Amino acid sequence: MKANKWLPIGLFLGLVFPGLLGFGPGRADGQSLRLNDIQVIGTHNSYHVAARPEVLEFIAGLKAEWKSALDYTHLPLGQQLAVQNVRQFELDLFADPKGGLYAEPMAAKAIEARGVKVDSHDPLGQLAVPGVKVLHHQGFDFRTNHLTFVDALKAVKNWSDQHPKHVPVFILLELKDRELSRVFATPVKWDADQLTNLEKEIRSVFSADSIITPDLVRGDAKTLREAVLGDGWPLLSDCRGKVLFALDNGAPVRNEYLKLKPELKEALLFASVGEQHPAAAFFKINDPVRNYKQIQRLVKAGFLVRTRADADTAEARSNDVRRRDKALSSGAQMVSTDFPVAVPKISTYCVQLPSGEPYRANPVRTPAAK
């Protein structure tokens, strides 16, 4: 799929025959579609900015394949929304209640010790302030368009305020606290206090009525799972201008969150749990090739699924679209990529919806959209 190949045709058909492609008045205005009846393109590590050349060489010294795997850059979140039609983000978050824990990454200090000056990745000193931080790895892959979680949320909120009729923006949060080596900063654990603070930061930016929560979806049903297997997901028309947060973690962080919010009652985040769990509503299934039938089955049942069209820049570098095409046809509502547009120096590989629009009717849940 070459970048924007179908955009003019898609826009024309969408205007002239608005119901044909599933995104005009009627279907896409939510008169029949529910939240789980659509498909959007997302980005993986949505905040990510590739390391500078000297740091990439340092990374290659740690593990050779990391140099190419981490060599990709995204636009700031607001620009992804505005010019790339991205509607799902993934943010890697580190708790930093005292501030300054991630201000001096080991790779930068090691390179400067060799006499090579590394430009500051935090010229405004945002990392010194207490609060949740956004980065991929605290020791060596630390460049980001949004240093703080609140800054990232504000970027989405600012765009949302300017486009109040947008389809929901899905925001996946991966909470990191694993200590990989003693030479790197030791992360703060995501315990009940830090999880509570995370929700406070979300509420500091988004009002309660702008967030699609598990309670909202559950409604009068006994469990969240029971709701989504029925008609629990709200109509798309009722979701416009809103955001939905989901936890991109398994155990132990997910279990800590479920302990804090049993069955996700009064929670802001959905969580990927077992299919029979009372809180089952959303699943993270990264491999759409190996798990193709499973994804289709879950989507048909009523669940939300996020999958990945590519990983470690491998598909883009070989211009291999097989995984991408499986991801799109699987029906996963969120198809994540490192390449929402092609990067010419790498290849023509990119991941976009055929219509060129921000979303389409789900190809599994709405067969006419295939």
C-alpha cells in the first residue's frame, strides 16, 4: 500500500456515497455502528524519537539489532492526529514521584565521558519535576516528543477540543518498572499509590464526561464481560470527542491495578485479562499472523483487540506487507505500526486504511465493509 494512494478516491466516494465505505452519514455517524464496529490505525511507542547517531552507536554496542529496531521517529501526538489520521496511541510510562530520576540517562553520561557532547533532550528541565514520565528506556532510548504524561495528554486534549466530533482516540498505557541493569536508573514500582496518581494525572487533563470508562460500558450489566458480549459498547455517535484508556500490561502491574479496582469498577483504564474474567473487554494480541483466528473470534464476540502490523522496523526494511495485511483483515479494532506513513530512505512500506480516512467500518463485524 503506497502512501495515500487511495486518499483522493476514498474522499470522493465518501462524499458522494457516504454510506458505501462505512464512514459517512448513517453508518459512520454512529446511527448503527457501535464503538467496537470500527477499525483505526495506531502507532507503537507513539512518543518515540530515534536516538542521535552517537547514541545509536552506543546502543549497537549493547545489542547490534537494537540499532535498527529503535531507529524510527514519530511526529508529536497532535500532528499524528491532524496529518496522519492516527487514532490510537501507546505510551510507555515511568513513575517519578520525586522528579529527576530519569534526567541523566546512562548512555548520555557514558558518551560525554568519552569527550563527545550530547545535546540535551530536556532543555526545559521537565524531567526534574515530579510526575509520570514518557520514554522507552531510561538508560539509552530516552528521546521523546513528550517528556511528561501530562504533556502528552494535553497534546491529545488540545487537538480534541479543536475537533469535537472526532471518533474516540484510544490510548494504551504501558507502565514500566522493570530493573534491567544496575547501571540504569532503578524505576519506581507501580504500586497502588502510583496507580492512583496516574489516574489523577489523567483527570487533571480530561473531564469525566470525555472518558469512555469500564463503568460507562458496563452500565446495568452484572459484569463488563457480560456487557460487551451483548450491546454494551456505546454507539459511535455517543463516543465522539472522547478518549478511551487501556492498560498495556500483563501481570504483575495489571494484577496490582485489578486489586486497586476490582473488576475495573470505578476505573479509568480497561485491562487485557483472561477471556472468562468478569472484566474482559479489551485484548492486546501483538501477532496477527499466529493469532489471526483468535483475533477474529474475539472481535466477532464483541471484544476490542489491539494488534501490531509490524515490529522492530523489520517489515518496513524488507517492504513486507504480509503481517500488515493480516492485521487489517483480522478485524482488530486497533492496528498499530511504527510507519503510519512511508519513510523513503527505508521503503514504501506504511500502514493506512484503504479509504485514507481516520477509521472504517470493521471488516469482520460489518462484512459489507470488506
